[in-house]
Amino acid sequence: MTYRELSISGAWEITPEQHSDARGVFLEYFQGAPFAEAIGHRFDLHQANCSVSKPGVIRGIHYADVPPSQAKYVTCAHGAALDVVVDIRVGSPTYGQWEAVPLDDVGRHAVYVSEGLGHAFLALDDDTVAFYLCSAAYAPAREHGINALDPTLGIAWPTVDCQGRPLTLELSPKDLAAPTLAEAQHAGLLPSHDAWVAFIGTLAGANTAD
């Protein structure tokens, strides 16, 4: 298993080693000790989610208050998706930037999205199944969203699915009504980069104490 840090600090692409034979494929899509060594702190699992989406469905951009926020370890078990990480940390050197990683049931990559980052994905195939390991339970009072179609962010969402069929983008009413990044910042809803650095420091410190 290999780890590649993305251009946005706190986000990583993870590539598993796949073992194939006449029966099919086996892989370990999460390994606790190698994760902690690569990232700098362990991943404390508190919730596991699964979503099934049709082509064109966008889920996100979602994030939670820091602390404790909610880190996510995301992989695609079936189908294909474009996974997008957005830096929404006010004061970050890459604030307002995004990076995309293709996820599918061939390469079977995963993406780790640290606390304090925005996350979204676009389903690109029929019955796209995404698994999310989450570092904290869902708490509606501290969950927020940014509109994934915010023109200032300018996320380059694909216009066709992995079969070459035209896509019609579809968001939930809640995600469609979410504010733009600028509106969320003006309303004081975004985490700060300093708060993120401090919180990540506590995670690393807790691991050292263990």
C-alpha cells in the first residue's frame, strides 16, 4: 500500500496492493499502522457509511466544525467516481483550491480527507458504491456544506460518465441550497487553518502519549 500526499495538506491518495487469481481479487483497503506512519497519527474509526449513487449525482461539498470535525477515508467498491477535496481552511496557503482523484473498482484507490477539509464526489457509473470510514459520528448541529457548483471554486466536473454518456448533474435540495465558499466565510462558518493545525497537533500528541 502506498500513500501520496495531495497538493492540499491533510489529503492523501492511497493505492492498495491487489492480489488477483482465478477466483477474483483480494486487497486490504485500510491498514491502521501504515496509515499512522504515513499520516502522522492514527485513524480512530467511529462510523462507517455506504452510499449508492447513479451517474451524475454529486454528494457534497461537506465538512464539519473543527474540533472535532470528521475525517473521512473514502473508497469506491463498485462503479466509478471523481472524488474532490476542497481546502476551506481560512488562512491556508491553498485556501479555495481543490484537487480531484478518480476512484473506481479497478484501481481501487482510496482518499483520506483530513478534518477541516471539504469533500465531495461525482458518481460516474451506474450504482456507484462508495464506502466512507469516519473519525467521528454524524452530528447535524456541526455539519455544513458548500455549493459544489460554486463558480468561484470552478470545480471541473466531468460532462460525461465512464461509459461516455452525457451527465446531468444532480444535487440534493440541501446541497443545492448550500452557500458559496465566500458566503460561508462571510457567515463565519469555515474552519481556520490555525485551528486545524492545532487540532492535528493534538491527534499526533495523543498517539505519542499512547
